[in-house]
Amino acid sequence: MAQLLEGKTVVVAGVGTGLGREVALAAHRDGANVVLGARTESNLKTIAEEIDPTGERVAYAVTDMSEQADCENLISVAVNKFGAVDAITIVAAKDAVFGGLEGADLDAWKDVFDFNVIATMRLTQAALPELSKRGGSVVLVGTQAMFNPALPQTAYAASKGALHSAMFSLAKELGPKKIRVNMVVPTWMWGPNVELYVSMTAKQRGVSEEDVKAGIARKMALREIPEDGDVANSVVFFASDHARMLTGQTLIVNGGEYFR
């Protein structure tokens, strides 16, 4: 039985210890050649070796998506080793600016927008010549905070909302080239970031980590916090030909926490 991504080459930008790593692992598991991009070479090397110690179906390039040359180089690495780019998925994001508008440092907001929107468009633009050759998929990653804020991260939520809006226009623009553009929208994801949040919150409240985790899960119809891997599987689906007639679509992976 053919795997979902057999024979395809998938570029994953933003490969760290969380969702980016899980997307890369899932894409490789489902048959893809995987090309990793991130700013930290040690992370790239470690994850590349984890994915495929032989190096036959994995490659990487140190990539700052804010730099045009880095974006173009990441795509070139994919083409030079594997001959094509069939899908790109962009996990990289800035989400460390907390708080609302009152008293906010709007220059910090600008940095968030520049990276989460403009840098994402920069890498997408760099991939278009290859994606245009035989069609392909662009998978963006949003946040449920675009629709239903839970934490005070207005800059992050607004920037991802702008990216979500751009998705619709890109789907319309690129559709004639058979390039699909979709977005996976996670909520809480059980992975390094949420594990850290749960640990810190438990200490602040003087309760167990299980109590904090259960409080989050109770908000979800399935009573379970999605894992990074659950979101990664949705990314793989959008990258695959199983989603060949889906573009401009939003898939919320949230265990039923919020319905839209």
C-alpha cells in the first residue's frame, strides 16, 4: 500500500523540538524526502540524524526566513538533492510577545508581524518556481487564538490572523498553477511548550501538573489535549494528494475545544 507522501519532497521550515520536529518525522514516516530549515544548526543536525541516519531521504540548511538568500538556498538544497519540491510547511513563528494593546511595545508587535507574515511569504515566494512545475501544497500553521483567545498574546494572534487572511488570497492566486494553500490551526498541543506551561502553572498555583493538565482537557469535547503529533498528521494530510481538491481551507485540531 502506497504511503501518503511516497515519492514527494517536503520542505519543513521551523524545525525545533516541538511541532516542526513532529511534522518532519511524520512526513518521513509517510514516505517523503524531507528537507529541514531552521536557524540552529545543532537542532537540524540532531533531527536529521533522528529522521534518517543514512541521510538518503533527509537534507537540511540553516535558514533565517527573514533573509531572502536563506529562503532561496533552502529550496535549492531540496531541488539539488531530490530534484523537486512538492510541498512546503511553515511551522516557524514568533510567539513570545505577551500582553494586550494597553502599554504594549508596538515595535515588538512589528517584529512579530514581520516574521509570522512577511517571512512566511518570503519562503513561500521562493518556493513558487518549483511548486509551479507540477503543482503542490503550501501548509501554513495558525493558532486557535485567531478566533478564540485564551492567553494574552494579541500580537501573535493578530499576526496569525493576517496570515490566515492571506491564505485565501494565495489559494485564489495560485490555484491555476495547481498549488494548494491551506492552514492547520492548533490549540494547546501536548509537547515541550505546553509541558513547560503546565509545569510553571502547577508551581504557581501549588497544585499538581496533572490537575493543570486535566483543567485544560476538560474544555475539550474529547477530554484530551491534542499532541504535537496529532497536528503533524493533519499537516501531512494537507501536503498529500488525499487533499488534492482542498485549497483555502482551515483545519482546526483542537479535540473539540472550540467549534467554528
